[in-house]
Amino acid sequence: PASHPQATRATGRAAPHAPLPLRRTPHALLALHVTMSVALPVASVVFAPTAFKRVANRPSPPGAKNLIAGRAVVAMASAAPEATGEKKKLWGGRFSEDIDPLMEKFNESLSFDRRMAQEDIRGSKGYARALAKTGIITDAERDQLVEGLGKVAEEWAAEAFVVKSGDEDIHTANERRLGELIGPVAGKLHTGRSRNDQVATDTRMWLRDQLVLLRGYLRQLIAVAVERAEREVDVVMPGFTHLQSAQTVRWSHWLLSHAAAWQRDDMRIADLMPRVNTLPLGSGALAGNPFGVDRQGLAAGLA
């Protein structure tokens, strides 16, 4: 299933499993390069982006402070649908009446998955290009989709995106806005794509970048501890055991004991990255995409 893609070992460049040495490495942080591998449920795919630069240059998502604090709230409009008619819910196509506002509030996830806005748009751009390669949409339609998605991304970046009634998650919000910008051709974007593989792909792309960011911070912490340990090697302190003073130890020794634990955390993140960096997109709702989408090329495009 799309939510559980089979992980296969990547070929080519090896993932960086080597721990950060417990000594000063002046340029190691600036040159941090994370080689990522992507595996697909059906066929293995390899690509190696330098994700650190992309993450480092990305501005904080709209409302990031509130999101981190768990206080973000997206107001669900209570006004009646416009005369043009409100789009049916993906999961409520047979409903004859509007959804109860309490259910709308319970079911919405835009208040927290809006942080994946850029990943959702990047994935959709990649899928539009993959559809054009199969001939399902024309090159002109592909360009129209990509351009429209770019405008949606700009609105999120500028905190100008307007949430409307029915925008229960980041995926429906982006699709709704894309339709407003470019018209009916926006509906072709979902051809052969399941909400299952779309959500799983967005989540993995977002987590991939967050792991790179987290690992960069962790390595900075280790480097600072190592630098302090070298600079303050003559400082001594009492050791403690059973809440009582014990042997005298060097401050550097105590500091590096924590750095060693952080080093193991760095190794755990390195081990996790290849498993996170798998591509569900193209798996479809259950057993694959029926239109022959080039998933190898799709993965390369999402590097």
C-alpha cells in the first residue's frame, strides 16, 4: 500500500552513516551534504539532492510559532456556498446535505498540515510533468498547471493565501485555489493519483527536510561541545554518584560524555533518513498507477 512502501537499499552513493568525530571540524557544518535515497513500492529509485541548502534557505512557514506551540487555528467559514456551488468533499460525494459545522471543525487538519504547503505543491508540479510525459495531458496544460501551482506557492510564502470553507486540509486548499487561478484544467492534476499516495509523499518530503535541519542543529551542538571541551580542558569539577561527591573529573570529560550521546543521536538520524526518503507517489490507491507514469523520473524530479 502507498502508506507502507517497501524500503530497498539504494545503489550508488552511500548514505552518511559515519558519526561526527569528537574533535573540531571547522568546515564540516558548512559543507554538510546529505545523500538521500528513494525507494518505490515497485521499483527502486535513487537520487541524491543536497537538501541542507534547500532547508537552510527556506523561510519559516506562515504561523510557524503558533504551529509549534500548538495554538494555530484555521477559521472555517460558516457562510453558505457561493452561487457557483461548493465543491463536494472527496469522502462525501453521496451526501445530500451540508456537513455539520461541528464535523467540519473535527475533521479539518489544515491548522497543522499547512506547514506542508510547499511540499504538496512540489509534489503536484512533479506529478504534472509526469502526466505530460505519458501524453495524458498536453505540454501546454502541464505548463499551465506548473505556473498556477507556482502562484499558489507564492501566496503561501507571502502569507496571502486565503482559507475558505471546505479547505479541510492542505491538499484540498491548494487544489481549490489552483482551480480558481487556472480553471477546469486543474482537475486533470489528480488523474491516476490517489489521495493516499499524495498525503504519504507530502509527509515524507516534509519529514526528509526536517531531519536534515535537525541533523544540522545537532551537529552544531556537538561541534560547540567539542570546541568548549578543548578550550576548557584544565577546568576540573567534582564527579557525583548516588547524589554524593565522588572522583574529581575534568569538565571536558563530563561535556564530551554528553557529546557522545548526541553523536549516537546523529547516527540514528542517519539510519532513519533512507527509510523516510521513499517515494509513495505513483502507487495509486492500492496497486499502482494505471497510466504508466515514470516513477523513476518522478523521484528524480522531486530530489
